[in-house]
Amino acid sequence: MRFKCVGGECETRGTNDGARISGGFRGACPPALKGDAYPRPHYQIKTFTTKMRGKFPFEIQSWYPHMKPADVHLWEKFIRANAGFFDSVDYDFPIGRGPDWLDVEGDELAKKQEILYKKKVDVVGYIGDIVWLIEVKPQAGSNALGQILSYEILFNDDFPDESHIRLGVVTNKAQNGYPRAYDMKGVRLFEVGTCSACAHYPSI
């Protein structure tokens, strides 16, 4: 049985604009998803109060901080297929702590250096009160799944009062058997597919 979003309230999940979407949420739909049909239930999300806003608009950029060429290709395919999905985004978003030997309390230089040692989320997307943590990875499997799950923990430690948190992985195609694993962990899988231009990137 397939279900549909009614009145902007999303109850299930499915396919949007040619990109496969797994995992999900319960609540107000992102703009690009309203009215779409979905085949399975979403997961409950946590609710916070503070709003966050990104430094970049959700559109094609001339440069994405520390994003590899193959990742850029997949991310831009996602942008083109999901215009309006995010209000704004951040790239290479630092979370977590630096090493214990770095004295960030008593040394201003060390405090500036700490960001170099932090984990980085490829993309943090914002939709109203909702915060998405996004990992971009060709042939997504266990590495991408483990990364995004650990990033949620670190993000919660750094921003315990921030908005609804959702997890997603953008990939061309997940490895065999992994869509179910992502679904079970509540991580939304965005498969943007493989095109002729993908042949220019060995990792895709």
C-alpha cells in the first residue's frame, strides 16, 4: 500500500524527483516532498527550540569546502533534483572536540587550531526548525552509515538545544544489502543514480 502526504504532514516515505529516499521522519514535509507518495512509515524525531541558519543558499556553488570532485558531482545532482529541499546549508561543518593535549582553555592559538582536529559533516541543511546532517559518499555502505550515526552523537553534544535532527546520505547507489540497514537505523538514503558524467569519477 502507498500513502500520501496530506496537508503538509508527512506520514510515510518514498521516491522524490527520481532520487530514492529511505528512512525518514514524521511531521511537516520539506517543500520538495509535499504531495509525494510514500510506501513505508517514518521514524519519530527529537524536538528542540533553537533555529539554525546556514551560510550558503541551497543551490549550485562554484566551490564546496573540502568536498571531493566525485562528491561534488553527486551533491549537485541532488541539488538539481530537489530544488527548495533546504532553506540554506553549511558545508564542512565542524563538530566534536580536538585532542586532549590541545589546551584550548589557556591558549588562544590552540583554540583556533582545534577546528583542524574536529570531525566535519559534509553538509548541514536547514528547513525551518529542522536540521539535516548529510554525508555525501559514492557507493554508500557501512562507512557512510557509521559516519553519519556517529556525527549525530557529536552534533547533539555540541548543540543539545538545536532543532529537529535528521540524518541522510547522498550517493549514486548504495551497496547491495545496505538500503535495509539504513532504513533500520533511521538514516534517509538519497540515491541520485549513475549518469554518463559519472564515468569521469573512478570512485562512482
